[in-house]
Amino acid sequence: MRRGIYRALALLASMAVVFLVIFPLAFSPGIELPSGEFPDNPFSLRVRITNQNLTPYKDVDYTCESTNLELATGRVLNDARIVHHGSIKNFSGRRAITVRCETAYIVTDPLKAAEFKLVVKYRPYPWPVNRVSEYRIAAVIDSSGRITKWVQK
């Protein structure tokens, strides 16, 4: 009888270690990209940052900036960069937040390339070390130079 209880306790303890200690280190925040219609400014993008772990992330800082904006004519817009940033003290487990990415221009000309970089800095609980996840988000552009969807690179 006691052997069965000890086995059950050992199993529960090992599962707790996996879920509360190893998973926060092994899995970084994820992102979800929008689907469907885009507003008049195709470079106004809302991205959802998700925490799929059971444990929270602490001291979350995020920045989103455009890294590549090239028109179909070959002209590169270097001064269109605008940086959106924010911070969250406690990002609970199994939650998501929506962040905004856009440029300084409303781009109506046909595009050749469009890309954003989203950087998320966080501290997985209970670990005292900060971690960084970087995501590249690129536009899929049709033959007429319009953005049809966004994909993660």
C-alpha cells in the first residue's frame, strides 16, 4: 500500500518539476498573426503575443519596428521606421496580449517587400534570468503590390 503512495507522490513531484520549472525555460512566448481583411494602411498590424505556459512571465518588454519597406519601383523607405514598445509587469500563464506594429507612413503605392521585427524580453517565473525572443514578420505581396497576408519568417 505504501509503495503505491510513494510512486504516486514521486510521479506528481516529477510532473510539477516539468510543468513549473522545465516548461518555462523550454518554451518562449508565441505570436499569432492576423488573418482576413487589412485596413487602409496595410502597414498597420496587430500581433498577439501568447504565453502558453502555466507559469507567468515577469517583466515583459516588447518592441516592434519596421525593418524593411521597399516599393515596387525599388525605392527603399528608410525613414518610415517607427517603434512601438510597451511593458507588462506580470504576464499570466495561458494568456495573450495584442501589440501594434506600423510605420510612420500610410503606404498606398505598390510594394516589393515589407517586414517587421518584434522583440520580446521576459523573465520566466521562477527563474531569475532574462530571456529574449525575436520574431520576423514578413508580408506576402501579390502581383499588384498589395499585401495579402503576413507570415512569420
